[in-house]
Amino acid sequence: MIDLDRVNIEQVNWAGERIRERHPLPPTGYLADLPRAECDAWIKTHNAMVKDYCGIIGALRSGNRAWLDVQLADGRWVGRWFDECASESAIHCVYSWGPIIAAGVGLKDSEAAAAARAAREASGDLLVLLGDDW
């Protein structure tokens, strides 16, 4: 059985970083500070690049709407709705917040999330050892 909501963390982190390098945020740091036409053009190019990288990594489209839980490398949890592709939403998270260590539909309170945290603790990850307040 093919899991259409599966997210390959390594590939998503790679794609998100490549897009960030090739299509950084505008110098102002805020899209809202751009004129409307420039903002629309930036978003259109960004979305096209994300879709291209989804093709490069072979991300599967599912055609369903679901919430994607993503655990960032610093331990925080963020999430995004997705309509077609969980990996596409994960790439947007990497672009916006940095590398991720876990991602999946309904993942936040799952055994997989606990295992990812335990692995980070075992590795001596300082942010995990300091706790969630950091």
C-alpha cells in the first residue's frame, strides 16, 4: 500500500534549503512591504519552484485535505494545511522555519514523534536537553 501522506524528511529538508538559496525572501523580509504586483510575482515564482522540487524528489499527490504536523530541528511544532501533497507543505515549513526532524499527518502526539525526540536526547542535542521553553 502506498502512503500518499508520507514525508521523506531528508528530501524535504534538501528541497527547502535549495529553494531558500535560489529564491530568498525579499530584502525587506516582508512580502507585505512589496508593491502588489511584485508580491504576486514573488509568490507565483516561489510556488512554481516548490512544485518543481516536489517533482524532483518524487513527492506523491493525494488529493485530500489534511493538517500536517512538523517538528522543527529546534523541537518546536508547527503545522500547515495541505490540499494535495504533504511534502509540499513540509517544504514550505523548511523554507519558513528551517530544517525539520519529523513530519506527518496527526504526528504531534504519536509514537514516531516520541522516538524522534528520544533520538535527539540520546545524541545530546542541547535544545532538547534544555526543554521546550527554549
